[in-house]
Amino acid sequence: MILGIGTDLANIDRITGTLERFGERFKNRVFTDVEQVKAERRRDVAGTYAKRWAAKEACSKALGTGLAMGISWKDMAVKNLHTGQPVMEVTGWAKERLDEMTPPGHEAIIHVTLTDDHPWAQAFVVIEARPKGK
């Protein structure tokens, strides 16, 4: 069953300007160490950050809270499987919210997809509740 859906569109040029203006302060406030390492290794650093920004926004929408209800930016993190597939990991208040949304006897699976076509980066998040053991 679908528990939540969220999407977001981020402007890569806007993220570039924010990175230039605020640098480490912005990165450290919004992105985990793993996300920063991934972005800094990429050819398109700003595009990588923009996709992760969009993923965090989309995840907060899928959780039904947006960012105004106490979820920290770092409570949501994009990681990649060895295949390159992005996955969303939640901790802190985001994890508490996810657990609250998940029906008894189910586990929550967060699906995330990222794309970009300069100057846009987009993320789409679907939270699924799957019966445990399936």
C-alpha cells in the first residue's frame, strides 16, 4: 500500500549560487557527510547537491509534514546502492514520523528516483508499506 508520495523540482543554478555564497555552512546544515563526499566526487557537483535537495523536499512531502514540522534536513539522506540506485535513509524525527505512518505488521520502503536536465533537478519519492516477511 502507498503511504505517501512526494516530488520536488530544484533549480541547479540556484543551488550553485547558494554553494558559492554559503559554501560549507550550507553543505553542513543540509547534507550528511556521505552526501557531501558523493557530491564532491562528481563532475556536476551542484547538480548532485540539487538532486539531493529535491529528494529531501520530496521525502518530507511524502512523510506528510514538509520541512516545517520539525524534520531536520539531515534526518533524510540519499545514499546509493553498489548499482548506483539511489535510496533514502531516514533518522531522527523523520524516522519517528515514518514509523508512526506505518501500519502494524508492515515495513516501510522508501523508493526514490532522481533526474536532472540543466537547469533542473527533480526527485520523486514513494513510501510503500509492505507486509513483513514478503
